[in-house]
Amino acid sequence: MDPLLHSLFRPLQVNGSDLSTYYIEQKPSAALKAYVACYWESGPANRVVAGNLAASYEDTALLSLPQEETMERVLPDGCTDILLEYDPVNKRQELSYCGTFTQPFVSARQAGSETRIFAVRFFPGGAHYFHGMPTHLFTGGNYRLEDIWPESIGIIGERIMEAQNFNERVRIMDKYLNQLLLRQRTNDCDLMKNLLHRIFVSDGSVGVKELAECEAISERQLNRKFGQWIGISPKKFSEVVRFQSVLYSIQSGGGLDWTELALKHSFFDQAHLIRDFRRFYGDSPLIAAKDLRKLSDFYNTRPEVSAILKI
């Protein structure tokens, strides 16, 4: 993969809208920028407030929040993730690998839970360099990392759980991935770089037939490459990219003219835009606009937050 592709595709998640939880990101080291979109973490907001700051919110209004289950919408973005779910109080951890998914789902957190999630979000195609397996094998699922990863990662999980802060966890995982990258033998794929570039610059509106013709390959070969590297078909991936492009337009703010937005993103009309958007968001563009306005500036616009995935 090429790190320059990141400037063309910045997938969004609706994180940080619930004041009872925190969400933070950090960019990878230079050697990993072609493969890793960001490291991220979420957890109870009364425990950790920023990458290198452990603190309590005892003097804030957060303590008056009602104790109930919190729900967060998770959106298709073409990425895959390593997830380390850990409880630093009870010393429990679970490592998993989440494949590409094409439908939104809800992540729930029980009130009072000390569980946090530290994760690696791989840029589309990036994880294949590390696990070396066809990415479609993991599509739509969440798998025990120990069962599929090419090298034991359990000891890394233990070190991450014992780390004092987010920055330290990032350093541990970044060092591990750098070492693993040097030992892997997965060849680079110029074809996939070209294909992703064409999809990104078109905001997902380029057709499969046109993609195949531009790269002088068959549609069958095109589908095989996407199954190997991305995990879903080029058609479905392009639809996810277009959805993310619409979401980014909504997130950018300003007056929203839905007809104009539909034409900008190559939909037939407003109804087509709304129907397609609902498939990936689970609700209308209007609801998405309201959700995005709720995002906490504190958690999502701090200087240290990754510029790759601007939320």
C-alpha cells in the first residue's frame, strides 16, 4: 500500500458523542503509515481523558450522568481491526481480529464497566501484509487473534494491558508490528494500489467494468484480488467508499441540500441517496447530521488526534 492513499480516503466513525466514554486516536510510525490507519482506544471517560494523561473526572458533571448501558454505532469503512478488549482492574483481556463488514452494527458498553478497547485500525488492504491470508476469510466476523495471527501475540496483549497510558500502548504495538512487517514475505501489489487510487479519486463512483478495463484485467481477476486484499468485492467496497464520502460531506457542515448532495456523489436522485445511505448507516442522512454534530470537540479535535481519520 501507499501512504499517499490516506489523503484520498479518510473513513469516519461516529465516536465521541457519549460523554460517559472517551475515544482517542494516534498515527502509526512512518514505516507503518502505508498499512495502519491509526491506533485507537475507547473506555469509561472517568478514567482516561487523553493519550498520555491518566485522570479522574471527579470534579466534573460526568459523575451525575445516569448509570445505564451506552450504545455506539459502528459504520462500514473498508478497514479491519485488531481489538484488545481489556479490564485493567480485574486483569482480563481478549484479543480478536475484526474483518471487513458491510452493514452497521451497535457496540454496547455496560454502565460501570472498567473494560476498555485498544485497537489497531488497518487501512484497506493493510492487514494482509501481516496475516498473509485471504482477507475474505474474515469478512463480517470477529475471530480469536491467537487462532489466526502468524506469530504469537499473547505476550504483547499482556504488556499492553499493563501499560500505564495510551501512548505507551501505542509504542508497544507499533514496535511489534514494525518487527513483524520486516519478517513477512507478502509482496507489494501495485495493481491494488492503482485500483484503490481509482476508487478513492472517484469517491466510489467508478464501476467494476471501468476498473477492469483501466487496469487491463478481467472482472474475475479483479474480484479475486479484492477478496484477497480487502475482503469484499470491488463493487461493495466502492459502495462503502461512496457512503463514507457522503458522510464526510455531511460532517463538513454548512447548508445541506440533499438533491445537490445526491448529484455530487453520482446518485440518481435524493431518494436513491437516502435509500443507499440507510444501508450503511442504519438511518437517514438527517439523523447522521445530528449525530455528527453531537461529537465532542474535546475528544475529537485535540492536536494529538490522528489526521488520518478526522472525526
